[in-house]
Amino acid sequence: MLTPWISLGAGGHAASAAHALAGVAELVAVVGLSTRDWSVDVLESDSAAVAMAQQHDLRIVVTIGDNRRRLEVLDQIPAALLLSAAALTSTVSPDVVLGGSSVVFHHAHVGPGARVGRGVIVNTAAVVEHDVTLGDGVHVAPAAVVLGAATVGAGAFVGSGARILPGVTVGAGAVIGAGAVVTRDVPDNVSVLGVPARERHRFERTTS
Ligand SMILES: CC(C)(COP(=O)(O)OP(=O)(O)OC[C@H]1O[C@@H](n2cnc3c(N)ncnc32)[C@H](O)[C@@H]1OP(=O)(O)O)[C@@H](O)C(=O)NCCC(=O)NCCS
């Protein structure tokens, strides 16, 4: 039997997550405003979802696209209710334990020795190579590549098609522009762009 789950989120990322988990887990309800035809129950609040999950032994995935918001919501959900899962078309090394509410999308790869925190998105066709560490709330966007033993700090965003070279550390809350090639460490809360990636600006907020 497929694990029944509730999506906390009903936007584009929720739809992508539901598609990724087809055949792995069965979506039974969503929370959030949406014009999409979900063809499942639409619940009014996160607390209603938690109550339903506890009553019927369902699992929850937080599918909010914004990294910081996803983690904030995730922190309110009992850990035992969280589902983490990988698409049938993905290749996740058997030694990898995905943190709660982390999802590996279609055709993505997570190599041996990788550590994947909570609320992580490994998006379509992204590659997370051996011994990489992805902190809580990281999003590796479609077709981005994080090479061997690199580290991506909590809440960081790796844009589509970007490459993080082996052993490089991307700081918490950093934003890596689409297509960037990151050849050296990126401080926390900094945005970098280009090939090789150069700093664009430093965010005023922190992610912790
Ligand atoms: C890096 C990024 C976050 C910057 O967004 P932004 O702050 O809104 O930046 P803007 O669109 O205002 O662009 C600012 C400047 O940077 C340039 N720029 C933006 N993104 C760039 C990129 N990835 N690489 C190189 N230059 C880029 C723009 O051309 C613009 O240059 P200009 O000032 O000379 O006109 C965004 O462009 C990006 O790459 N996002 C990744 C999207 C993605 O992968 N989504 C996946 C969703 S699943």
C-alpha cells in the first residue's frame, strides 16, 4: 500500500512534489489556496492537517517553495508525522537517509555518503554527488549539480543548472544564480552569479 500523505502547500512546488511522488505515496489532501484542481480534500489549515494525520495515520510533506517559510512551517509539525521520499525515477544511494519532509524529484541523483537535512528539495534532474551535505531547507533547483563533498548550508538556494565544485562550502541562506559555477566558498546570506560565480549582494536577513 502506498503511504497516504497530506501536502502542506498547494502551489506549483506542491504540484511538482505530488507528481514526483506518484507511485511512491498517495496524496490524500492539500492545505492552501489554489486554483488547481487537486481532486483531493482541500483543508483549511495546517492544524487541521496535523489532526487528520494523527487520526488516520497519514504523513505530511511541507511543499512550500520558499526555503525559509518551508522550514518555519516544518518546525511546527511533529517529526513523527513527516514523510520523506524519492521519485521512482531518481537514484538515491541506499545509505542516504533523507531528513523529514525532504523530497527527491524525478530523475535526480543523490550519491553515497550524502547527508540530506529536513525540508530539502532535490528538484528534477538535480545531481547531489557523493559525500555532499545539504542543510535543512536547502533547495537544489532543476538540473543543478552539487559535486563531491561540497556543503550547502541551511536554507540556501542553488539555482537551476548551477554547478557547485567539489569541496566548496555554500553558506546558509546563500542564493546561487541559475547557471553559476561556484569555484570557491560562498559566505552566509550572499547571492552569487555567473561563471565563475561572483558576489552580487549580501542579504540583510539571516536564515537562522
Ligand atoms: C540570481 C537570481 C535569484 C537573481 O534574481 P533577481 O534578484 O530578481 O535579479 P534580477 O532579475 O533583478 O537581475 C539582476 C541582474 O542580474 C542579472 N542576472 C540575473 N540572474 C542571473 C544569472 N542567473 N546569471 C547571470 N546574471 C543574472 C540580470 O540580467 C540583471 O542584470 P542587469 O542588472 O545587468 O540588468 C535569479 O536571476 C536566478 O538566477 N534565479 C534562479 C531561478 C531558478 O533556478 N529557479 C528554479 C525554480 S524551481
